[in-house]
Amino acid sequence: MNTSISRWREAALAFVRPGEKRRRLCMAAAGVVICALSVGFFKQAAFGTDPFQCMCNGLDNVIPLSFGTLYVVICLVLLAAMLLIDRHYIGIATFINLFLTGYIVEFSEATIHRIFGDPTMAMRIAYLAIGIVVMCLASALYFTADLGVSTYDFIALHLAKRQSRVPFKLIRIGTDLVCVAIGFALGFVPGVGTIITAFFMGPLITFFNVHVAQPLLRGGGKA
């Protein structure tokens, strides 16, 4: 418990401290917000949901709750698992993700549609590419910041931490494919965007982590 309190205090003090702690806080906040904005492009592409949403939609077919309520319940169950298994992954980014992501996604999707109107097929393909690439870049930023992760991202990160011989990118592909399989088994048909995301999220996050997020955390590549 004292460790958790110390992490929150350090996150708050990072606003007024120079150097790495401030960069961590900025990367965490920016990563979560940018990730939510990228989902707006993903939704406008209309090529399917991301793997976690695919599973949630499948569960929505068999559980008599509204989707919004069900989504919160699933996230709270995963948050409880984080509390029991590894509290290290709970931080400011976790709660930004939990409480603000939905609103940012709604704003992003509405703004994109208002500016560009109904997308053509070429625009939808571009939206899908932008959504996936930006989502992976943003995820790398807040993973590397190490000030908390979303309840779903916790699963692959924790497994990668325990199974050090298996790289994160392969574990993330595995967890994403499990979500897609559950959603499909429960009656939700995944789109091509869902499948592409399942196979490319892990490798792209790893790429951006190595080439962008870690150098940024060090201050432009300084040791």
C-alpha cells in the first residue's frame, strides 16, 4: 500500500520537477489521450472493432446488460485482478483510461465525421492505417512511462513479465487472438480491421517502444 501511495505522490510531483519524471507523466497522459483519439479513426474506418471490443461485443450478446454497463463491469473485474496480481501496473494512466477514454473516442469520431463527412473506401482504408499505427505509438508511450496501463493491456504486459523468454509482441498477439476467438464464439463477427489489429498491435508497439518511446524517455536518446 505504501508503494502505491508513493507512486501517486511521485506522479503528482512530476508536474513541478524537471527531467525524467516530468517526461514520464507527459508520456502517460499524452499516450492515453492520443490512443483514444486514434480509436475515432478506427471506428470511422468501420472495418471492425479492436480485439478487446470484439470480445466485449460477444459477451454483450449473451449477458443481459447494456453495452456501456457491461464494458465498465469487465474493466472493473480486470482492475480487481490487477489489484490482486500486480499493483505496479495501476497508476494515473489506468484511471485516465477507465474514466475518460470513452468520452475522448466519442469526440474524436464525431470531429472526424464533421470535418471529412462520410468516408469513401480509400478514406476508410487510410483511417484504418492511421488508427492502428497511431494507437500502437500511443500505447508504446504510456507503457514506457510506467505510470499505469489500461486493464486489458495489463494482461499481456504481466504475462510478458512472468514469461521473460517469450517476447511481448508474441504474447500480445496471443491475447488479442483469444479475445477475437471469444467474441466470434459468442456470435460477434470480427472485421478485417480486427484481424489486422490482432496480428500487428504487438509488433508495432514493440517497434515504437524501442525507436520512439524509450529514446524520448531518456531525453532524445541521452543515456
